[in-house]
Amino acid sequence: MNRDRALGLCFVVLLLAALSMSVLAYRKAFTLVDWVTLRTDHTGLQLSQGSYVKLRGVLVGEVRSVSTDGGAATLRLALDPAQLGQIPANVTARLLPKTLFGERYVDLVSPQAGSPARHLEDGDTIQQDRTSVAIELEKVFDDLLPLLRTVRPEKLATTLNALASALEGRGTRLGQNLVLVDDYFKALNPKMPVIKADISGLADLASTYAVAAPDLVRAATNLITTNTTIVTKKDQLAGFLAGTAGFANTTADFLDANGDRIIRVGQVGRPTMELFAKYSPQYPCFTQALVAWQPRIDDAFRDQRFHITVELSSSQRPGYRPGEEPRWGEHRPAACNLLPSPHDQL
């Protein structure tokens, strides 16, 4: 029985260790990086954790964190140590979008020729590019992005292409048409009061029909569409209903045959799930304790030997008697202080 418990405990420990290693690997905790701080007046909404850091178009790192004090922003950049030696110490940064609608990234700008040759080092701090070119470029993107989002670039491009194709080679005719339109407007202007009165009357008539017509038109349109779809898809609908009936019958037979077993599985598993839920607040502490114990474990298995301190008691407790059988009486709530301290002796 003790051997089974020990194996179960080892399985849980290995499972939690694997999960912890997976989380740490996903968060790139084992990736060697050099840390550089970037200070800027703002970041914009499209710059987030994980954004790229590039130098001359080459990826050299990523943004690990973005924080602000209300007046300025501080970015923690994780740079590739192999690339750090190629980055000058007095490099500056621009926050540029990947595309007109994409997220931003940090573009490192190399200094002009003749600048100091010292390269960037771990722990250095760089500043945002404040040159006139950078300020104008940032202003262009900030002003252009809301406009393009409003007009929808794909539709604008289609419209401009169609307009360019229509006007190509037709400049003379276009001028003549504009002159003709001008003559029409000159003849039409004296009739504008009558036209205005007619349009006003038409608007009143349209308003009267608009009150009653939409519901009738909508109902008729929906009914026509529904009837047409049913007639067109009658074979598929019949097959679907037949398949649904067969699936329902199969499901009913399965539930009739296994309903008690399914209920029993839930009843048997409920105490275990309740126990896991009760001690769920203790899981983070448990994983932290495993990490904190790692140096002690490494020390215990150093030099291909197992180092342990064994204390032998001079007196031996007498054997258990009837009525002294061991029992499991642990009912305390979840708490981190139930875990052993990493400073305890192994």
C-alpha cells in the first residue's frame, strides 16, 4: 500500500514538474537574453508584449513588458545576445506599424557615421528617436491610420483603379461633357423652385408609405426566400430529418443502456473532484516550493552520489496495540504553510 502511494506521489510530482517546465518554456524562461530598457513618451494601442524589435529589418529581440507612469512609457526589450554586439550603444528607437493596419514594432535606428563604436550592453537604456524625420513619420502614420480605417483601403483602391481606367485617354471628351453639364445647369437653375416643391411633395408621399410598407415588404420577402429555400433543398431536408431521427434513436438507446453507469461515474468522481477543488489554492504554492527545493535536490545528488543526513534514535517505540490503528484525520483547509520549507534538512 505504501509503495502504491509513493508511486502515485511520484507520478503527481512528475506531472506537475512537466507542466511547470512547459509553462516556463512557453514564457521563454530558459532563453538567454540581454535586457535593454527603452523610454518613450507613448507607445500607442498597437504595441503590446511580444512585439518585434528589429535593426535594419533584422529581428534582434522582442518586447517583454510595457509599463507607464502616466507621463512616459518604459519598455523592457529582450535582445538576442548574439546580435547585441552589432548594435551601437547610442542607438535610438522608433515605434512603427508593420502594415497600415498591423501592430507596431520597435525599429532600432543606427546613429550617423562617426558615432562612438561601443556596442549596446546588458542593462543599458536607450531613448526614442527625436529627429525631425522620426517625428514627421510618426505624425504621418498617426494621422493616416484613422483616415484609412474610415475609408476602407481595399474599396478606395478599387474605386481609384476603376476611375483611372475610365478616364484614361478621355480628357477631351470629359472637358466637353463638363461644358455641356454646365449648360444644362444654367438652363435648370430657373426651374429649381418648382423642382424643390415637387421633391418636397414626393418626400411627404414617401414618408406616408414608409410608415406601413417596411413590415409588409419584409414579411413578403422573408416568406418568398424561405419557401424558395425549402423547395430547392427538399431532398437535403428530408435526408437531414431522417439522419436526425436515426441519431436520436441511437442516442436514446445508448443513454438507456448506460445511463446508470454515467450517473455512477459522476457520483464516484465527485469526492475526488471536491478534494481537488478544496486544495486548488495550494497548487501555486506547491509548484513554487518545487522550484525553491531545486537547489537542495541538486546538492543532494551532486558528484554522482546521494548525500543525506540520517539520524538514528536510540530508543524504539513499542508496537501498535488494538485500538491504535492509524487513520487519516487531515481536514485542514488549503494553506501554503502546510508545505515543507526549502530550508528544512533533507
